[in-house]
Amino acid sequence: MAEKFVVPGEIVAIAEEYVPGKGTYESDGKIIASEAGKLALDTKNHSASVTPRNPITEPKKKDRVLAAVTDVKSSMAICDILSIEGATRQITGDSEATLHVSSISSQYVETVGSAVRVGDVIRAEVIQSQPSTQLTTVNGHFGVVLAHCGRCRSVLKLKDKSLYCEECERYEKRKVADDYGGLPAV
């Protein structure tokens, strides 16, 4: 397998010898680089691909993510993925994901709104990335890590395994992560 650095538009192989792989495409019988990176010509599988030096960051299955809840429907929450655990770059492309009511907890959850609310920041695991990103918070480490009071918008504190608003002196129910409050206010 031969490797060299290529740039977009560079002819990297002939279609009679190789098929286009990731980071390449075919045009007029030529395999052309679609991004800058290391060229890999796989002589065993007869494919040409380009591995970028600084690849884009997209959520993949099994990734742990932080996400903000942007909308709550009857059977799901719509979330905007803020970051991927361990990634050094910001997310590129579509960062919208869904959290289905059946993927919130191992216990029965009657409504999505009883577990998460708009504005909550959650830690979740990606269970599907294509064609759409789907999340789960079933594990105890996953769930709400930061929440605000539905009445006064103060940051809720963890008190007696429930979320408590010191301003309103009332409790709110959420599916709370085991380390709730470990993040700075967003």
C-alpha cells in the first residue's frame, strides 16, 4: 500500500485499476481526491481513499456527547449536540439528535417532559448516527447534567436525589446523571 499527501482535485488513480473510496470520486475514468490528506492505494481491494490530516468531527455510534434539549415532543426530545467527549474539534455539519422516550431510562417514563425539559444539558450516548442521530440516557452516568428552574430560570441544585430551586423553594423532576452539577452554567 503506497501513501502520499494529496490535495482536492488531484488525480490519484485510474478507474480501470481502482475504485473510489472515502475522500475520492470518479470523473471521466480518473479517481480524484475530494479532500486534502494522505492517499492510500489499497492494491488488495483495488480502492483509492484519502484520509484527512484533520478530519471533521461527527457523532458516531457509541460516542458520549453533551447536548442541549431544544424541543420536547410527546414521544421524543430534540437536542443539539454541543460536544463529543474526547474530541478536540467542534462538531461540523448537522448536530441535531433525538432522544426517544423509550431510550431515556431503564424504568418506565410516562412523558418525555417528566425526564428532560427545554434548556437542559444532557450527557448521552449515540445509539445511531445514520440516517439521523439518536441518543440514549439509559445508563446511570447519562442524563441531565445541568438544568434551570421552569419558573425563575435559576440553576437547579441536586438535593435529596431531586432537583431543587433555592429561589422558588420547589422541586422539579428530571432523569439526572450520576454527576449532576459537575458542569459550569451554560
